[in-house]
Amino acid sequence: MKKIIIMLFSLCFIIFSIQSCNTVKGVGKDIEKAGEAIQKTVK
């Protein structure tokens, strides 16, 4: 029973880790696009 609980927690942790990586990549892309827009405006 303990093994099942540990495996479930591990699986949840892995899933949340993957989701947070995707979120960080998305935020990075948004910041990059905003920076490019600012550069175009300045030129």
C-alpha cells in the first residue's frame, strides 16, 4: 500500500514539474516577444 501511495505522489510531482517547465517556456516566449516589440518601436 505504501508503494502505491509513493508512486502516486511521484507521478503527481513529475506531472507538475513538466507543466511548470512548459509554463516557464511560455513566459519566456512572451517576454521575448514584448522585447522585440519594444525594439521595433525604438527603431
